[in-house]
Amino acid sequence: MIIIGEKINGAIPSVAEAISQRDVEFIKDLAKSQADAGANFIDVCASTDVSVELDTMKWLIDLVQEVTDTPIAVDSPSAEICAAAIKFCNKPGLVNSVSLEGNKIDVVFPVIAGTKWECVALLCDDTGIPKSGEQRMEVFATIMERAKEFNIDPSRLHIDPLVEMLCTSEDGISTVLDVIRKIKAQYPRIHVTGGASNISFNLPARKFVNQAFLVLAMGAGMDSAIINPLHKHMMGLIYATQALKGDDEYCMEYINGYRAGLYGPVK
Amino acid sequence: MIIIGEKINGAIPSVAEAISQRDVEFIKDLAKSQADAGANFIDVCASTDVSVELDTMKWLIDLVQEVTDTPIAVDSPSAEICAAAIKFCNKPGLVNSVSLEGNKIDVVFPVIAGTKWECVALLCDDTGIPKSGEQRMEVFATIMERAKEFNIDPSRLHIDPLVEMLCTSEDGISTVLDVIRKIKAQYPRIHVTGGASNISFNLPARKFVNQAFLVLAMGAGMDSAIINPLHKHMMGLIYATQALKGDDEYCMEYINGYRAGLYGPVK
């Protein structure tokens, strides 16, 4: 499972405060603790006014790179900011994200073509999030055509099927699980990713819905997630689900993760 | 989801102690608390020497029925004890269990034929637990033939595919999930059940494996489980998974379960 650590995000009030106060230690701690907890990428999202976004991204990325070698996920609603932030990074990371919205792909794909950068691609376009599974698969097919144009191998893509909130869904998550299965069947080396918390919007005790969602999505083929790696219960379920899927021989990753204190109470 | 509350079992040391001391209040509390937590059946297993097992079952069943109307699951390795314990019950419950081992079916099915009693059937025979999915489906087919002989509708059967421990499995739980899907495809009204803790034998932090297992098994079609309904995290995941499967319109059961305090911290 590829863990994209989500905690350095200016949309989180404590992080916004740290950004405005230029609190170096706070940001470094967030980076280090997520890397130590097993994050494969450290997501960096400024969520500031666009006029200072790129400067803020640089400040954040520099701090992360001072404390960890874990690659960066450059995260912005602006494809231009993502493309520009790539050059602050010491090693290839992850662009978060493109979609068929506007010219995002035309801005990002040329920059990462011929590199080892990976890229999150959301299954939406200028009309928003497609309602049916078929429509999402059409968006997916177009994204794959564009990736092929730039010779970007499926193994460098993390497809986010965009999960809508459960409380207004008519079929639970069966459409999304179906889309995940189809994507992995077509491109076995591709990654399927997603956040684990939109799903539970407007519901009580959201953690249960988030956790059960991630386990079911992993069961269908999701192998990448944008989550908080410091959440030990979620991480325990992720390690357990990997083992249950048969992707962890003799449960060694599960057992070693436990010994390293990455999840659960170490008794 | 059908919850079979597992806590009144003489194999649990505190329950064995309560049985030997004839501690009436302890047993009543266990029955009441499981019923209040949403159990659909209260499992009663004496786990005593066979010479006193039936008397002990009667004592336990009488106590349970003093405090709750929730039906009983009569649980014994002996089919004769199960069949005999049925008559202590005020209303139809669940026999736990038969299999193709010995003459279990011949002892139990005639007794529950023409009643509303339900029955757990384990997918094993005199040779033990079949290794392959195909062999389990053969055992299943024979059980269904026997059920038909006695006119026992599939909706009265809870098939337990018998999950082996994960640490020695070569394909995780994919064989079991496959068996679950096939059973539900053949007989949509049948129930698929199981314990949630054998799977994690010999592993650390077993709760993560048990929880992820139950979510994945529910995703494949398991709709009955022999668990501790007082475990609020497990119950939260069960309610969440039901909603994610699209089996809980507008998440009303999830929301009401939360309001009733059946899972999670009530904030």
C-alpha cells in the first residue's frame, strides 16, 4: 500500500497557523512524524491565496526535505503551481493532481514526461464528477490516451475514482468499487488512490465509515491512499487488509509493522 | 447483519467460573448486555464435561430467557446436545452447528424440520476442513441436498465457510471470499456466517485482522457473524460496512445505531 501523508495542508487550521507564523519546527515535525509512520509520499498543499501559493510551497517543501528523504507530493488545485513546484523537489515525487478539467493535463504531463514523477489523476472533467460508472470509465479512457501521448507508463499514475458522500448515495460504494476493479483489470500496474474521508461527510462517528471504506476499496484493488499515517487504527487495518488480500507473505509486513510500532498499541 | 452474541461460552474463563459458581447475575448480565447491544441471537455454549453439559445448557438458557426475548443459539460440539437443548427454548432460535462430520445432520435436521429453527452448517466433513474452494463447494452442495430432503429453506441456514488462520495461508482469504460469493450467488436468501477471530491466530494486534476480515467478508456477502456485540469498534465497522454496501438506505441504521450508543463514543 502506498501511503500519501496528508497532514501538511493549509486547509487544516493548525497548519494554516503554522504557515502564517512561519513555524519551522511545526512543519518539520509533521514531515518527520509522517515519514517515520511509513508514509511513501509527504503531501504538501499550501491552501493559501494564489498570490503567495508558490512561495509558500517552496518554503514547505524545503522544510520537508531538511528532515526526510521521503518524496514530496506537490498538491495544488492549480496545475501551474504543481508544475512549477516540481523544481523545488530534490527527487521525483507525485503531482497531486490532474483531471480532464481545463488544461491541467496539458500543463502537467509535458513537465513529467521523461521523468520518474508520478501523478494523481482524478476521474472528473469540466462537467464535474460523472454520475455513472460508465461515464467515469470514459473519463479514465481519455486520461490513459493522454498519458500514452506523453509516454507516461500506467505504473506512474494514481487514479482517484472520486468517492462521493455515502449519505446521499443510492448504491453505497458499489459503483466506485466496480470502477476500481475495471481499472485494475485493464491496467494491472496502475495505482488506484483516494482520500478516505469524503465518503463519511455528514455522518456521525466518521472514522468507522472511513475505515470500512478503505478496507473495501483495498479489497477491490485500491493500492494507494491519501490519509493520515499517524492514525494507528487506520494503519493497522491497512496492514491487516494487505495480509488478508494475500499480498504479504507469511504476514511479515504486518508483523514487522507491529514490531516497529506503526500501528496498534505495542504491548 | 445478523449478530450472534458469543459471550456466554464456558470456554471463556470468567464464564467457566460463573458456571461452576452458579453465578446467576453474571450470566444474566452477559445475556442482557448482548441483547441491548443489538445481538440477534444469544449463543449459549456450556463447554463443560459432557456428563453435565445438558443440565448446564438448561441452566444457562433459563437464565438468558429470564432477561431477554432474543432467541438462543444452542451451541455444542455434540449434535445430540444441540437437539436436546432445543426444547428448553421458548421460541425458535439457531442450532450451532452441524456439518458433514459424523451423523450431525441426521440428528439435527429431523428435529428442526417443519419448525422455524435456523441452523449453522460448517463446510467440513469427516476428513476435516477441505483445502480447496472446489472441495468446500462440494461439501456445501451435499449440505444443501440434505437440507432439501428435510424441506429446510436456504433462508434458515447460516453457512460457515470455516476460515483458517491467516499466518499460514498462501492466498490470504481469497479462497474463502470466493466461496462466500459463490454460495450467495447460488442461494441469494441463504446466510453466510463465521467467527471473526480464528483468522488472526498467532498474529499480534489481532483486532485489526479480525476487523478487516469481517469488513472484507461482508463485502463478499457474509451477512451473519458470531462475535462480541459489546465490542463497539467492531460494531461500528459492521454498521458502516452495511451502509457502504448500499444495504442501509440514507444510512438510517448507521445513524440510529450511533444515536442508540451501539457503537463508537457518543459525543
